[in-house]
Amino acid sequence: MTGRLTDPVPDDPEVRRLLDPYRLPDGRPLPLFEALAHSRAALDDLRRATAACLGAPALDARTREIAVLRVCARAGAEPEWAVHVRMFAAEAGLGEAEIEATAMPWDAFPWPARDALVIRLADEIHDASTVSDELWAALSQEYTAQEIVELLLVVTQYHKVACLTNALGLRPPAGTPRMPRPEHAAARDID
């Protein structure tokens, strides 16, 4: 176990079964799922919420992963950022420059208009826990109501995931990418 929890995960066949789908390609459990396995209620909550986010029918993988990576970068949750880069970025069609740009100031990369709105949404929720009327209007021009609701689900869920990751003191799994650290902005305060 990494991070602040030093007790081993309960050696329970049901817990092992619940953790099976949440593993890195090499078989290691994902850090947050392993940590939350200390509480069946917490693990069940994370499993349900993750399924809802990853299965959001209106969102394409690219949009979802830009949102996840930006939220994790803004919150400084490198372990979760690294896991999503390792497991989902290629499937989502994100290139190396786009992946790195999720951890950079918003204007450091020429995002397409739709993607830039996702970056702004993640930033506004991180900074203010709400969405401005101006951004809402812009989102409404590019995304359907269902897509906006699903984006809100992803951004707020991964904000919670980032908070848990940081509070538990989790570390990026060995062999996963490191989050870029812009010289002119702290990882937790990307402007």
C-alpha cells in the first residue's frame, strides 16, 4: 500500500473480486481503488461513480479524458492523472502535446474550440465550484444538454477523486507518466 494508509487491504475474497476490474495492465490494483477497499461503502461509491463517468453515453472518450486530466492536473492529483494517461489517453486519441497541455496554463496550447470549453469548465469548477453564465452559454452552443450534464458529472466526480487521492497521500504507480510541472505555475494553481 502506498500513501498514508499503512494497514493492508482486507484479505477478503469479495474485496479482491471487486478490485479485479480496477487494475493497471500489469495487474496491480489502481491506487485509489485499493485505498478505498478499506471501506466497502467508499469502494462501492467509487465503483458506481466511475462506471457512470466512463459509461456516459453522450460523451466521447476524448472529451471525457480531457476533462479528467485537466481536473486532476488543476488539483495536483498526479497519481490519478498518470493512471488516466496510461490507461485511457491513447484510446481517446490524445497526443503527447495535448496530454501535457492538460497540466499547463489554459492558453499555453491551441485547443480546438470544443476542447477549450472543457478546459474552461474544469477550471471554473476547480476555482469557483460553479459555472459562469458566460461559459454556460458557450457550452450550450457546442454541447447538448445531455453532454453538459455528463461533463458536469465527470468534472465533479474527478474533483472528488482528486481530493481523495491527495488526502490519502497516494503516489503515481511505477511505470506511469509523470505530470508536467510548468515553470511559471504551480501544479495546484494552473492559470
